Amino acid sequence: DAYLSAIRGANEKLNAYVTVTEDKARAMAKASDERLAKGDGGALEGIPLGIKDLFATKDVHTQACSHILDRFTPPYESTVTQNLWNAGAVMLGKLNMDEFAMGSSNETSYYGPVTNPWRSKQSNENLVPGGSSGGSATAVSAFLCAGATATDTGGSIRQPAAFTGTVGIKPTYGRCSRWGIVAFASSLDQAGPIARDVRDAAIMLKEMASVDDKDTTSLDRPVPDYEAAVGQSVKGLKIGIPKEYRIEGMPGEIDELWQRGIHWLKDAGAQIVDITLPHTKYALPAYYIVAPAEASSNLARYDGVRYGLREQSDDVVDMYEGTRSKGFGAEVKRRIMIGTYVLSAGYYDAYYLKAQKVRTLIKRDFDLAFENGVDAILTPATPSSAFAIDDAEMAADPVKMYLNDIFTVTVNMAGLPGISVPAGLDAKGLPLGLQLIGRPFDEETLFRAAHTIE
Ligand code: GLN
């Protein structure tokens, strides 16, 4: 009741929820109470969660905040959300996001932008919460749910977490099942939680993670008790500081935050070492080839026949064209065009194949650092704090928007786990995050180190 009334009070302003499942929430909460009365109960018994609109939820609208999935109501549940309900969690509703998870500001949503609950001390303008999981980050930050599911293809969990003072972890590729999550770029997409603190994120991830016959890229590895890692000392851990992340034009405040993080970990007993990840500078351009290429293929299924919107016509090609023209927003169309271009016969070798090779080099940089004994890598999460909704510079130049992902995309390209943890405020009083990157399937070290920083 408390969360539902908080949503009623604040959602009109924040636009974090696109669907509120009030009746379902009450029914699930009641069932949870009954289980507790009988002495049963899962790890998340009665915990009210918000679900990013990218996750298929049985009998509840799932549109990836796109017009093309108009009123689509899946007859099945995603594995990750089913895992959460099996642990006793309660669904409050579906959360706003960039259309098909393409964006870094939540402004590409068919349902309009989400407003960051944080305000600058210097001006009263509305700020973006980051994206694409902007609704998830806002709902957690504004106490409109106890935790939220999110997904991260190039930073969409970590960047909004950094912009809203919340904790977000993208686990290792394969840690969570992608089954029932609307596909953006299948080799990069991974689900994870956005939560209020590191412990909550650890508790949620434990329940979200699983191997799944329905996703052959999910891995059969035991899911550790992540909560047990929270509070463990970082003494003796080797933390790498990659010099390539000190990018040109980075605001002084971001560098200062990074230095503070280094000192906190050092004071707590970690060993700090300088490392080099020489291919970092190619990560962003390579990502913006690989991700649109996979997206253009994944989005081919939206043809007006199988799901959602259909523009009626007597001619089937006109029907496809009409549906896709009307159903996809500008950013999604841009990605489809870039993706189709880089996959086309004459350009495949020059762009797509080259980007895949660069991806291998990026992964090798990380492998080498870990082989040299580094346990985790500390970087800033974002190159700035939250910016204004309708920021003129970002709107005029999509590449400016893509630059937001400079510190986060490397992690997806290499399939590694990455966490963003709130680490302080900038001069405007806005939250900033630090990122920790870990070895494959070593989320525990990230929880340990992140808890030392928070
Ligand atoms: N901002 C990046 C993009 O637009 C990442 C999105 C994501 O992680 N889903 O592709």
C-alpha cells in the first residue's frame, strides 16, 4: 500500500512507471502473507519490485516502450522475473525505458522521458535519469519500489544508477537468462538489478541469476551467496587503474572522484596498481557497429504480422513499410539503418568484421590484466553527472549522446561483470558513480569492493 500510494503521488511528475499492476500487486502480496503465515517464504518474500518494460510479463503489457509493440501482452513470463516471483517478490508494475533499450537518457521512450528525482543546486531544470533503464533507476531512487530489474547492453544499468545515486550491477554475460527479455543486441544484453544499496543488489542478483534451458548462452555455474560477500574486507585485493580511462576533456570532478575511490580502497587494505587497456579507445565505435548490427537483425521480426501494431493495407510490402515507419521511433530507425549498412555485402568486412576483431582485442586487454593478478578494475561510471532533458547539444548530435557510454561499453564487449556504486556528489549536488569491473563470474569481488566505497 505504501509503495502504491507513493507511485500515485509521484508518477505523474516522474513518469517512471508505464503500467501499474495494482490488483496483481495486492494479490501477490496477499499470497506472500499467506506463505509467511504458514512459515514458508522465499528470499524476497513480499518485497515490492518494479520491472523494466523489456521483460515479458505474463498477461501484463510488455512493449519495450515502443509503439510497434502496441498493446502486446505476452502469454509467458521471462525467466528472470519468474525467478523473482518464485522467491516471493511482488510486482508493482512496468518501468519506463528508452525504446528497445536504445539510448542513454530515457528520452527515446514512446511514453515520454522520465524525470530524475535529483535536482541541481544551481538550476531547477528537469534532468534525465540516464538510460536505457531510466524508469528503473528513478523508481528505486524515488522510493517507488524496493528494487527494480534492468538490462545492460552498453551501460543501461550502470549509467542510470550513477545518475540517480543507486547501485546497479551488470553481471557476467550468461549469469542471467535472457529468455523473455526483448532482444536488442543478443551478444551484449544482460539483466541485472538496480537497488538502493550494494546489499540489496546482491540479494536481488542471487535470485535473478540461473542457468536456463531456454537460453543456451546462460551458464551452468553455481550462484554464490552474494550477500555473504558484502562486508568482507578488501584487504589484499589488487585493484587495477587503467590509464586509458583518463579521457581528454574529462571534468576535473570526475577525476577527483576517481582519486577518492582509489584512496578509500587503499585505506581499506587493497593494493592499487596501474594497468593498461590499450584498445579502450576503439570500444565505443566498435560497440556502435556491433550493437546496431545485432539490433537490425533482432528487429526484423516486427513486421506487423506477429506482434502489436499493424498498418492495414491490401499490399503486404506496404503493410510492412507502413507498420515499421509508424511503429519505430527515430533512434531505433537510425540503429536499423546503421546495422543494415554495416552488415551489407560490400561493407561487412570493413565494418562488422573489423568491429568483431576489435572486440576480441578489447577482451584480451582485460584477460591480460586479470592474468597479471588484478582482482578488479576501478573507473568512473560516467563522464558527467545527469544532464538536462532536451539538452540541445545531445539532441543535435547523436554521437554526443553515445559518448555517455564511453566507460561502460567495454564491459559488455568483453562479457565481464560491472557494478556502479554511488561515490559522492558533484558541485551541483548531483550523484556520481564509480564503476568496478571484475573477472568473469566473480561478482562477489565487485560486491566486496563496492560496499567499501558506498
Ligand atoms: N546507451 C547504449 C545504447 O544506446 C546502451 C544501451 C543499453 O545498455 N541498453 O546502445
